[in-house]
Amino acid sequence: MAKRSTRTGRDGRRKLNESQLQAYRARKAATVVETPSDPAVEHTDTSQAERSYRRAVQAGHVTAWGHVGEEYEMIRADLKRLFIITILMFIIILVLWFILA
């Protein structure tokens, strides 16, 4: 019997082994984005909220699979393909219904 990679604790939650924790930490470290702060670029009359918003826009959100914007674009493209396939299948069903009826 193969050794289980995770154990269940008293509270029912799964405990990760050391290699899984190291992989998680490596993914987490790879997704951290360092934004260089250039004081010459920022104006003195801008508020703290505007500066933090600008930094967030420049850095973007990065996950283990890439930038969030790129992920949304991939998901949108997949959904468009699925919509087209669904429409084509519906048309085929209608055509077959009229032919076989």
C-alpha cells in the first residue's frame, strides 16, 4: 500500500507533509511582486490612497499561474469557445430533430 502524502488531524483538516509545504512556500515566494518605488515619479500633492492605487495598478495581481488580467483573458476566450460549441451543438440537434421527425 502506498504511503499517504497527507494526514488528517484531530480537527479533521488535512496536514501537509514537508515537501508539500516547501512547494507551497516556493509558489508563494514566486508570486510576490516587488514594486520599485521611485519618489521622483510620485507627486507630493497626491494622496496616500492615490499612490497605493497607482502601485497596485502597476504591479497587478500575480498568482501562481500568472497575472490576473491574463487569467481573465484566458477564461473569457475559453467561455467564448464553449459558447460557440454550445450554439453549434444546439443547431445540430435542431437540424437532426427536423430531419428525423
